[in-house]
Amino acid sequence: MSSKYAGGPTETERCIESLLAVFQRYAGNDGDACSLSKREFLTFMNTELASFTKNQKDPGVVDRMMKKLDMNNDGKLDFSEFLNLIGGLAQACHVQVVSSPTSCPPRK
């Protein structure tokens, strides 16, 4: 992905490139580069979101997350399903940020 402007990719374009690169780093280790298997998803979670998985008291939370994200019930996460995870995490972080007393002013 490259911007049509001479200054190189924008911050948003770099973020998208980064998400694509992360997905591709974990997808395909089990033979299908277009999706994350359960094992690949677990590796992704334990590496990229280690603070989340290490602080869980429930060992089945990652399995339940995968089942909830797997919209077509094929036992794998395609890029669209993976983005649902990323979007949900971003939304949860945003809620935390805006709920702090020094965040955004209330809308009228």
C-alpha cells in the first residue's frame, strides 16, 4: 500500500500495512496463508497480546474467543474475522480512554 502523495504512506496506511503483516506472520504456518488455525490464533494471542492471555484466570478464554470470532464456524479465522478482534480491542481501549476524566468533552 502506498500513498499517492510524495511523502510516503500516511499513519493510517502504515497501521493497515502493520495489521496485514501481523496476520500474515501467524497465518499459513499450518498450510493455509489466508486464515489462522486454532493453534496459530493461540500463538498470536500468546505473542502479540501476551499481557491479556497471561492475566487470564480462565484457561478456556482464548478458545471461547476463537469460537465467537469464527463467524462461519470453519474452525479458522480469516482476515475479516481477525479484524473483528482488532476492532473490538480498539473499541474497548477507546472506551477506557474517553471514560478518563481528562478525555474528550461531552457531546451536545
